[in-house]
Amino acid sequence: MYQLAVIGAGPGGYEAAIRASQLGLSTALVERDALGGTCLNRGCIPTKALLHAAEVYQAAKEGEAFGVCAKELSLDEAVVFARKDAVVGNLRQGIAQLVKVNRIDLYEGTGCIEAPHRVRVGEAVIEAERILIATGSVPALPPIEGIELAATSDDLLGAKAIPQSLVIVGGGVIGVEFASLLTMLGRSVSVIEALDRLLPPLDREFGQSVSMNLKKAGAQVHTGARVTRICRAEAGLRIEFEAKGKPGACEAEAVLAAVGRRANTAGLFSEGFTVATERGRILVDERFETDVPGVYAIGDVAGGIQLAHAASAQGIACVEGIAGQKSGLRLDLIPSCVYTNPEIASVGLTADEAKAKGLEVKIGKVPMGANGRTQIAGGARGFVKVVVDAQTDVLLGAQMMCGRATDMIGEMNAAIANGLTRAQMLRAVRAHPTFEEAITEALEAVEGRAIHAAPVRH
């Protein structure tokens, strides 16, 4: 009998299995598709590989501004997709090697839980003291007439070509990343979002800035709009919608449904076994245990924030708890990253969230226009903003929209996790010329002392 059986080898599952093995637990890992899960094979990694190619292509097209002639430049999509597949393949191979060297037994097939200590994978039966469910999520399709004509992010990332024109239903993270990708490639893009702004869960300023950048790049953005029908048309597909009480329509080669994802529990439980769920997601307690003792769930399948690094952190914390160790991870501090151009990253509280909690806060914000590295890179509209407690000077949150924001947010996350004050963060000298210099400027801007910003007169 294994001490732990993990179902799902995405970031949450395979990292949990490796940590379990490191802690001396005999571990089985079950995966019905490919190692790495959605993130590696149809999500984070392939998306960012395509976005990187688009950034290189855009930079080359704009090269004349830097004295480089790129008039004959063309995009070889076969090469772009081949490189994307190579990146995915290399990383998948690395995971397979890690599973092997950590002496984890890998079972290929659909894991079906038949009892609290038994998982069936085809003809094989795994007996385990504990079971960890890490099956992730799948794209959700809204109840729209003709929605079966739309593609999901899984479909587009599994294709071998990028549409010449695309209508994106949903202005969340997936939607704006695909919009950013296609606009950088000079393709026709329309985004339709039901709420009043793009990226609705994040700081309002992000949505406003992304919308402006996309429009500047030639995209059509419709917010406060509800899609009513999708049908075939001469150009490919026709999308009909209502925006602020008025009808609208647009046509494109393809439609992307990007309204969110739902828990992936298909085939997970046998007819005689189940755990408590709510709206499809598995309910867990603070230790990630379900209502069935010894059965745990982490990541997208258990709801909450749907991010690969959140699932990884939860999986590691869960396994450490099973092994009798107390995890030091701050699971309430999960950075959000959006790979638009420029990148977006956020962690901790926004000003509105802090005020809703009754906290008195101070804000420090600097636009990136005066940042030397941004000027060098020809960066688009962006900013760095910090939120500090007005009484204690402790950093509460940070929001960034700039080059390398998704890398820089780690410094802010570490600072918040360790309760650092603004003064403590200002002890560090940040290198020049870097995007990171803007962190110092934003921290100084709290007291109106940012060097590269006009003074605030009272």
C-alpha cells in the first residue's frame, strides 16, 4: 500500500508527489493525458511561448525605429509552433525524469476513486493511505446559441496556425492574453466582455490601461456587452451581441470562448463513491481535506484562484501537513500575472480592498514613461503602484503594469509575506537602468518624494 496516491500530474499534482517523496512517503502518481497537465501542454507554457514569438516579431517589425530594416520580415507559423512544441516537450521530459529519480510510480490512465483508500487506473488498482486529487479544470462554455462553433483556449493552443481574425468572448486573463498575442502579430481582434471593464477581478486601472493599449494596437473592445448568438457567415463566423441596450455584431475567422474554467471531475469517482461538492468544485477544509477522511483536493478542482503556482503551493502545503510538518507558505498571498504587452502583476491588497477592510492606506504610484529601461524598450502605457498601511508603514499590496512585471512581483510578494515596511524596502539600492527602479520611485511617491516625478504641491 502506498502512503499517498496523487491523481493528476499538473503543477499541483506532480510537485506534491515530488515533495511527498522527499519527505519519505511512498507515492503513486496518476495521469491520463500528458505530464505537466493543462499548464504545460495547453495553457501557461504554450501561451507564453507564442507570446514570446509575437514579441520578437513585433520588435523586428518596429526595428526601423532602431535603425534596423525589417521590410521583408514574415512570420513562419510552422517554425513558431514547432518551437512551442519543442519547449513543451523539453519541459515534459524534465518532469518525467524528476518523477523517475524521486522513485514515484507513474500510472498512465484515468484515475477513478472507488473507496477512501482505493484508486482504479484501467486494470490496475492502487491502494493508498491517502489520496490527493489534483485534476485541475477544463474550459467552461457559456449558454449561448451557437457556442459549439467557438473554440476554447485548448483548441487554439493545439492548432498549428493562428487565425487571421478572432473574436474573443470574455475579457479576463485568457481573453486579454490572446488579444495581446494577435494584435502583436497584426491580426484583427475583437474582445467582448459582459462586465464594465476588462480584467474585472483585478485593480480597475489594469482593465482601463489594457483596453487603451489594445485599442491603440487596433483591437475592438466592447465592455458591458452580452453575446446573444454565434452563427456561420461569409467571413467565417458572425457574433451578435448587445451593448448598453444596443445591438452589435462582428465577423471573424474564429471565435474564442474565454469566460472561465470549471472543475475537472469527469470520471473521477465511481458510482458508489463521492465527496462533497458545491457548484462542481470539491469542498475542502484548511488542510485541503474533503469530507471523506484521507481524501484531499488542491488547485482548480477545489475552486479558489485558478493559477498554476497556487495549485503548486497548495499541493506542497497539503503534503507537508500530511507528513506532520507545518508549511511556512503564505497561501493568502498568491501573485496574479497577466502576460499582456506590457505585463501585469499584482499581489496583496488593492487600495479599494484595503479600504473595504477598514484600513487607512497611503498610495504611491509612478507612471513608467520616465523609466529609462521602458524608454529603451519602447514600452507601452504602464505604471507601478504600492499600497501601504498609513499607521504602520507596512506594505500591503503592489500592482504593476510594465516590462518584466511578472518577475518583479516576487520582490513585493516576499516583502508583504515578511511584513516589511516601506522604510525597510527603501534600504535597498536598485540597479539602473532597470524596470525595477520604478519600485523605489513608487515607494518614495507615497511621501511625494519620487525623483522622476513632478512634485505634488499642496
